[in-house]
Amino acid sequence: MMVQKAGTTVPLVTILGPPGSALGYAIRDFLHRSDVPFAWVQLANDAQARSDAGVEHLADTRLPVCVFADGTRLECPTVRQITEQLGWFRTPTRSEYDLAIYGAGPAGLSAAVYGASEGLKTVLIERYTLGGQAGSSSRIENYLGFPDGISGAELAERAREQVCRFGAEILLAREGVRAECLPHQMGGYLADGTKIIARATICATGVAYRRLGLPHEERFQGAGLFYGAGASEAALTNGAHVVVVGGGNSAGQAAMHFAQAACRVTIIIRGEALSSTLSQYLVDRIGATPNITVLPQTEVAALDGDDMLRQITLTNRVTGQPQTVATSWLFVCIGGEPQTQWATDVGIVCDAGGYLVTGPDLLRGRQCPAHWPLDREPYYLETSMPGLFAAGDVRHGSVKRCASAVGEGAMAVALVHRYLAGG
């Protein structure tokens, strides 16, 4: 079976792999969210593995194989290796920057555009690919200026072009793991040992999708169990039963997208109705789509399968009644968890959920947080460390919408200017 990314004619990358390949999914997801045309060739048997992929059998450890348009072949590649082959992997060009931004979702991309366009020497660091969770969305329809909607990948690509046009550097496949916070010289250490020094920093790292917390979850990840909207997988679900867990907009958009190919889509929510968590336009569309079913007050209780997910067990939260559902397509969109252990390690104030606390929320009885060294109060998006700002979903009390994240990214840059000017 061969599936090509919709709307493209010549793939830049052809991926060959067996069904249920977790790495194959990771590569498809990366390329889709990076807006790179690709084709997926699903190998059905050992004979096809030998003839098409040049390996011995379906279980060959060299799979999946990626073949690039220039003929380059990578066997069982990492996303980092694919990034390098595409020519996207960069090293920092400066010993020090005015502004370092961690996370290239809508908030980080916005901050990079405004920072670079206003003359700040700006670097944008992203551990995976551009767009954040919004980048995995098949269509964003309530974003200002796009009445027909826009895919998350396309929105991220347009933002990338703006970032590059204004001269900001983008470091992809780089993960920040440790911070060193000093006044007007903040150090960020990346996983490969690189140190980024900047006069001010914006944390826009967003959140990672929350896990189900069930046995065998790691075993089935990428092999029937997926976190996020899974836009790259829609064409592969043709005629299948897809289950989406979650009641937010990302889950609703995913369900609508899958309904175009799948024979049936089931949305699982813990609450009583979608209307309490979903935008009304999506509630109306889901209600009008005949092959979408909503199961309220329900949760996933168990996962089962062999080399990939084959069935799930659901439990009604009111009656306790179990239900077994056959599916190899389970997409989980149940909120997120911020990855902010680095902040805790250096004493930056976080709330009970790990979100970065900023501005007025830091004040207790009009008192600044302990160890705050300045006479002024923290700026609105400033953390308990002067010069370190937070924007988007990683921030305590943020509005979980793409437009608000973009606005916070722009606002954070305005506050960075005030900070750098000595205010």
C-alpha cells in the first residue's frame, strides 16, 4: 500500500516500512508537520520488503527505510538524521544573543518574528519541529484572517518564512535540558552540550499530551496508539474504526478529519457533553456528521493487542459497565503537561501542575516573590527570574488557543525590550 501526502505530486521523501512501525509513524508525523511532501509505502510481506526496500524481511532492523529525492537512502533513521539530510540542522552562529526563545509553537514563532523584526539578535530553539501542538492540527478554522481555515503545518510554514526573512536563527532538533540564570546573561544548555547565552529568554515550550496511564501504553505507542491529532495518519484509516479520546478543539478537529476516510469515528469524553469543552461550531459539525459517535462519561480502561493495538476496553464512569471495542487507531488528545523540570531545578516559581507563574500571579499580598532582586514588580509575562518570560500554553493561566499564544509571543517581546532597556 502506498499513501502520499494530500495535495502533493512529487514526494521529497519516500518511507518504506511495515505496518505498526512506531518509528515509521514518528517520521510521517515529523514530515507532515514540517510540510514536507512524502510518500508512505507500507510493506505487506517479506517478498515486498526484499524487492522494494532492499532488506531481508519485514522484521529487518534496517526498517523503515527513507529514500530522498536525490537518491540518498537512510536506514532506520532518527528524526535528527532526517533533519540533517533535509539541510535544516544548524549550529549557533553567535556566542551571545539578545533573545533566546525555546519552543517553536505559535507563541515561540510569533516571538521570533517580532523579536527579529525589531532588531534583536534572536535565536529560536525547537526540540522537534515547528508548529507545536497546533502544527499537528488538520485544520484551524477559528484563527483570524483565514475564513476557510488553515492546516497547522501550513500556518507553521508561513511563520517560518517570516522568521527567516527577518533574520532570526532557527535551531531544530535541539532540546533545552538545563538553565543557568544570571542577570542579563541567561545560559541554556541543549541536550548535545551546546550552550546558548542570551540577555533575555522567552520560554514557549508548550505542553506534551497527557498519557492514559495504562499498562502496555509504551508498547503500543506509534503502533495503534497515538498522542495528538494525528493528521499524518488520516489517509491510512480508510474504512477503519477510529477512536479519539478528548473533548477539546484538537480532538474535535481530529474527529472531523478522520471522518472523511474512516468508516466510523468514536469520540470518548469523561464529561457529560462536548458542549462544555468544545467550540460551538465544532459541536454543530460533529452532530451533523453521521459516522461520528460521542460516548460521554466514558474512559479508556485497558489496551490489548499483539505487535500492535487491536482492541480497547471502555468503562462507563456512571454505571461501571465495560465495553470492548476493536480498533487499531486510538488517538489521545486529553490535555497537556508542561515540561518544566529545568525551571524547578533553578528555583523558578511554578504552580502545582508545573506551569510557569508570571506577572501579577507571582504577587502575594502585593509582595514580590522571594529572592526577587529588583525594585519593580515582575512584568505581566515575566517569571520569578528577571528577564525570563513565558508565553503560550506553558504559562500558568494562559488561554489555550492559537490566537492567544501568538498574542502572548508578541507581548513578551515588547516586555523584553523594556527589560533590556533597564526597566
